[in-house]
Amino acid sequence: MAIEDRVEATAKNIEGKVQEAVGDLTGNPSDEAEGKAKQVDAQAEHTKENVKDKVKKAID
């Protein structure tokens, strides 16, 4: 299931980058902020998966 979570986080990161860029181009600070927030959320998901992998390796 970790692969699926990583794929979802990557997709959310890309979506956030696009939304941030569109917000910048259109001058919409709300879209820019939402895009940045999605990127932060995606990074947190990646970090969570990395921690889970390290714990699993330590147990094995």
C-alpha cells in the first residue's frame, strides 16, 4: 500500500504546483496559497512513508 500512497502524494504535489502556477499567472493569491498547501501536504505524506519504511527495515 505504500506505493499507492506515494503515487497519490506525488500526484497531489504536481496538482499543487500547477495550481500555484495558475494562481500566479492569473494573480489569484487564493489559488497560489492552496497550491502551496497541497505541496506541503504531499511532502508530509512522503515523509510519513519514509518513516514507515525505516521502521519496517529496523524491525526486519
